[in-house]
Amino acid sequence: MLQKSLSKKLLTNVLSVYFLLTFVVTCGQVVAEYVNTKDYIRNELTMLQKTFSRSLTRAIWELNTKQTVTTAEGLLAIPMIEGIIVRDDSGEIISQLGRSLNIHELYSQQLVQEEALIEDTPSGLFGYTFPLIFEFSGRATQVGDVTLFSSREVVFSRIMISIYFLIGNAMVKTTFLIILFLLAFRKLLTEPLTDLTEQIEDFEVDNVDGHKIDIDTTERNELKVMEEAFNKLIDKVAEYRKQLDQTQKELIISNEKLDQHNIQLEQEVARKTSNLSQAMMDLQQQKYELEKQKLTLTEEIDLRRQTEEELLTKQNELEKYVDELNMAQERLVGSEKMAALGGLVAGITHDINTPVGIGVTATSFLQERLDQLEAAYKEKTLSPKALEEFMHEAKQSASLLTNNLARASELVASFKQIAVDQASEAVRTINFQQYLEEVLRSLHPKLKKTAHEVNIDCPADLTLNLPAGAISQIFTNLIMNSLIHGFEGVNKGTIDIQITDDNDDVKIVYKDNGKGVSAAQLEKLFDPFFTTKRDQGGSGLGTHITFNLVKQTLNGDIEVSSEEGEGLTYHIRFPKEMKAQQAMFS
């Protein structure tokens, strides 16, 4: 009896390695699912800042504690929020709901000046803190901060179904492989070996020809080789028996040759026995080589699996680096937009100062004349001529006030709309010609210092439904590029903007008669950070932002052509109608 089956031992080793690998991979997947879900919850906490910070800031600024508590309770009702702490500008807690940490131990009495993450704590809580900034009259004031808490229990509740699925999947695959291995080992190894053992045990020396073994297999494997070798051995033994019989007959016939025949027979038997031993040794050597090849193949499979896992890890790291680069590029683009908006603020402020100053002067003069009229009235020295002069001067002052205040109001309204559009990508309906005139009006502080001329050819009834901020940013970038780069060294330049209504599309041809660019510069014109004025503060993002706005936000096309000394021409085409959802996700 066998103490331990070879097939069972081999099957046990294979399944043990598979169980270990399955357990390690499943644990790794569970850990990865936990980390990804936790990062997702942190991102959702960050998004809540954009949703609720404005209402909380307004409530704290207006000292509306009830509204602050109501908003905090609304945040706590969100399933992923375990707790919330709201503090005012002095660091005092206005509202503390749900599970939370000691905020004074985290940040002392100081308010958080910028967004901060709270890592995992022994209690299982983690969170996100952001300041509340209130903007009033162009000034930003921090009125407090908000800390949102979540916990590991929330993460586990979200990934529990995935964990059950992973464990169930591993169990199903493991059960299937166990059954498959059992059937394969039983069919290919256990049953043939058992059959071979039984046939060998039934072997009888007296009936050699009738005891050849037969293994039930169609493949030429090690067992088949053993069968053929054993059957050849039986054939040789049978032949030896025939020879022995012949020798015995000859012994009866010729007794004197008995000794010689016996010696020959012993030598022949020794030689055959040696051949049989050598055959068994060769068979054992072949088996050893097969096992060695199998071990080498197993090691090669493990090495390839490890290499594949390393490649997947590198791929994930590269994807993370690409996401970080995209975020950095978005921040640079946002900074460029805000820098352009800051330039508009400075120019518009300078233009508004003139009509406001004239209005202040006219008001002071009118107040002085009123004081003189009042004094003459009280002293009863007021004459009709003096009253008539006052009425004439009052009319002039009122007219002067009306005209200059109207001019200042027009400048403020134009700048307000352009500034709002550049800071937002909301879709709205605009009259294209009137909107371009508003854009030029916002650029008037830059244009009035030069002798350059801007000509607009646009249908008066062209009405479009699209992100107005994109249009404002595109033409602002193009005109400023012409002023800074194209008209460098040019005293009087001309910019021609031609807009054509082409069925469902709008075609724009923007052309200036500046100095143009070379062919090498033209190929890199839309590349990010490419500029010929880097030593003068140029960022190289103007044309890149224009390209992205046309391609992504407006879903259109843009082409550029230029020759040195011949100016530069942009050809832009985009659809007239755009859905708000499409513009938002472009």
C-alpha cells in the first residue's frame, strides 16, 4: 500500500501555491478598492466647498447663526459626512455636529488660511478643512473656516459589495480549478498509475506472453514509454525462455555441451540484465529531466507574472503623473485668465476716474454756487440777474454730471459683463456685433494709447447662443497679441475682423497688418508656453488658450497663416448653437 499518493502530493502543492496567490491578489484588490474609495470621498468633500461655502460665508458675515446651523445640518445629512465644525473669524465654534475631533488641538485658535486635509486618526475619522472668504467692494475677508469629517466606516460601507464580489469570485474560480485539477490528475496520472500497478502485480513468470501491460491512453507520455519498455522486456524474457527450452533439448541430445551452454546462457542472462538495468536508469534520467524542465517552466511563468505586475504599477504611476500635469496646466490657464482680467481692471479704473473726477468737480462748483445763492437770499440781496446766472450754471453743471455719470455707468456695465463672462463659461444668448463692441470698449484703455485702428464687419442681426466668456477671451487674446507682438515697431496698425453667417456655422476672419511671424514660429504658435517675449513677462499661454477655447469650448476649428512683414490671419469656424451641457463638459 502507498503511504502517500504522488498525484495527491503534486495536486496539494499546486493548489497550495494557487490558494496563496489568490489570497494575496484578493487582499491587494481590497486594499486598492479602499484607497480609491477613500480618495473619491475626499474629492467629494472638496467639491462640497464649492457648493456650500458661499451660503455659509454669507450667513457668518450677516451674523445669521440660525442659517449657519441649518446649513451645517444640511451638510451632516449627506451620507458621507460624519461630522462638521464651523468657526467664525475669532476661531470660536459656531456649530459642531456629528462625530468630530478637537479642532483646537488640530489648529489651536488659528483659522485655516488655505485648504488642508486631515489624515486618518485612531478613531477612524479623516476630513477636509477650508477657509470661508467673503468678498465685498473688491476686498477679500476671511470670516471663518469649515471642517468636514468622514470615517473609515463610510469607506467600508461603500466598498462592501465590491469586497463580497471579489471574495465570491475568488471562491468560484478556486472551486472550479480544484475540480478541474482533481479530474485532470485522476484521468492523466492516478488512474493510469493504478492500472499499471495492478497489471504488474498480476504478472506471472510462467505465462509471460499473456501478461503484457496496456495503459488506457492515446498520448505518448512517460506512462506510454514505461508500457512499451515493459512489454519489450516481456518479449525479451519470452525469447529467452524459448532459447532456454532449445538449450535444454540440445542438452538432452548432447550432454557434453552442457557446461559450455550453461556458461553461454549465464553470460547472455547477465548481458540482458545489464541492458535492462541500463534501460531503467535511462528511464529514470528522462523522468528527472522532465521534472527539471517543469520546474524551469514554473519559474519562468512566475517571473512573467511578476514582470506584468510591475508594468501595471508603472502604468498607474504614469497615469497619475499625466493627471498632475493636466491639473498644473489648468491652473496656469486660470492664472493667465485672471491676469488678463486684472489688466482690464487697471485700464477700466483709469478710464472711470476721468468722468468721476469731472462729476466731483461739477458737484463741488454747484454746491458753492448754492451756498452763495442761499447767503444772498438770507441777506435779501438776491437779484433776478444773479438767479438767472445760477440757473444757467446749474443747468450746465447738471448736464456735465449727467453726461459723465452716464459715461462712467456705461464703462462699469461693459466691464462688469466682460469680467463675468471671462470668469465663467455659462451659455447665454448674445448679439454678436454688440458684444464685440463691448469687448472693444473694455480694451479701450489699451487702444487709446496707440494710433491703431480696429474695424468690425458683422451682421447687425447675428444672435448666438454660446459661452460668451469664450468669445470675450478669444478676441481679447487676439487683439492683445496684435498690440504687443504684431504692431511692435508699427506706429499705426489696422485690425480687420470679418464675421460671416454661414448657415449653421459662424466664420471669423481676424487679420492684422503687423510684422507677422516666421514659418518656424508659426508651427509652434499654438503650443503652450511658446512666446517671443518671455524676457518681457510673456507667458506663452495666450494663443494656446485661444486654441483650446475654439476647439473644446466652442467645438470649432481654428487655422492661422502668416508671412514675415505681411501680418497674421486667423480663420475660425464654430457652430451657432451650443447646448449648455455640451459647453460645460467640453
